[in-house]
Amino acid sequence: TRSTRPQRLLKAVQKHATRGDPQSVISAIDHFCRHSEWAMNVGDEKGSILDSVVSELNPEKVLELGTYCGYSTVRIARLLPPGARLITLEFNADYAAIARQVIAWAGLEDKVQLVEGASEDWIPRMKEHFGIETFDFVFLDHWKDRYLPDTKLMEDCGLLRKGTVLLADNVICPGVPDYLEYVRNGLFYKSCYFKSHLEYTKAEDGLEKSVFLG
Ligand SMILES: CCCNc1ncnc2c1ncn2[C@@H]1O[C@H](/C=C/CNC(=O)c2cc(-c3ccc(F)cc3)cc(O)c2O)[C@H](C)[C@H]1O
Ligand SMILES: [Mg+2]
């Protein structure tokens, strides 16, 4: 049977990227998505904004919601200081399998823990299962109607501390109106919008950076 798009994306990485070179993995995926088949990776333009937020923060404990093929996982993990850890949650087994191989090709498996499961099941288990007290940085890029419930769940589980940064993809396209209202108009966050474009297109999209006030 015909291969899937994530399988073809992985093949492009294995063909064009150098093992152990995260930048070449990122470039191979961006080239594939721009010239062969569009895929919903955060992409190079929003990815540069993601890079600057991560580099400025130098987080020790990172959570990513929605691994998909592992593109943003590689972008984030390549910038983490030694000893820092990224936990990424992906509940689709096929995507998780692809992402593991992309992360391994980049040589970042020591910094990344890919957990195959749903965010609502695993967020409450971060402390007892991973020994995580609080996260320094969270990247939200999973189903858009899950950003808000999962943010409230992270608050309720005490996983956010004064200064924790949430960075949300797709706040314009496809859009996350309930989440935006909560982080912009609620009392718990200081939020700002980074205007950009939908990956590999000219459509407007952007990232919302929200700092938890504790
Ligand atoms: C209920 C379980 C929740 N908990 C969960 N726990 C764990 N993993 C979860 C959970 N919920 C979802 N996932 C995983 O995360 C991934 C899902 C990613 C979703 N991303 C989009 O939908 C999107 C669309 C566009 C777009 C824009 C314009 C267009 F025209 C078309 C598409 C662009 C973008 O940048 C986008 O990120 C992955 C596919 C899915 O298995
Ligand atoms: Mg996205």
C-alpha cells in the first residue's frame, strides 16, 4: 500500500540529512515541505521565532504537546544546554514511530523523551513518573481545541511556576480563540503575539508567548 506523508518525510531526512546534524535534519524537512509535500511542521519562519524564545530562556525542563514528525522537537532539543530535558507527547503510534527516527537521525535522543500517549493522561503523571516539579518552557502544537483544557490541567497539576513560558503555534491559522482569550484577558499570564506566516505559505499565522505569573 502507498506510503504515508510522514513516512516520505522521514525518507527525505534519511536521504538528504547528515546523521547527528540537527540543522541538516531541519533543512531537509523544510525543503521537503516547501518543494515536495506540505506538512504541518512549525516551519522555518515560525521556527526561527521558536529558536529565539528557547535560546533566550535556556530552559532545563521542556514539555512539547504534539510531536507529529518531530520537527519542532529537533528545533528545540538542539538548543538545550547539557543536562536539559525535553518531554514530548504524541498519542498517534504511527507519528510517534516516525518522530523517534527523525530525533535519532538528528542525534538528539539523549535530550528527548518521546512519550506515546495523550496529554490529558500524562500531564497528571509528570511528577510521579518523570520526577518533574515544574516546566520552564511548554510548546503547544497539538489539536487546537486542546490548548486551553491542557493549559488549565497543567496549572491544576502545579506544573507551571512564576515565569514558565508557554509558546503556542497556530494562534491565527487554524486559530485557538478560547486559548487566546484566556492567556490575553485572564489574570494568570502576560502574553504577546509574534506575527508570522503559516508554515511554507504566505497566509498569516503566529505564535503566542505567554508567561505564567504564578
Ligand atoms: C484529544 C487528545 C489531545 N491530546 C494529545 N496528546 C498527544 N498528542 C496529541 C494530542 N492531540 C493531538 N496530538 C498529536 O499532535 C499532532 C497534532 C497536531 C495538530 N496540528 C494542526 O492541526 C495544525 C494544522 C495546521 C493547518 C493550517 C492550515 C491548514 F489549511 C491546514 C492545517 C497547521 C499547523 O501548524 C498545525 O499544528 C498529531 C497529529 C496528533 O496525533
Ligand atoms: Mg502547528
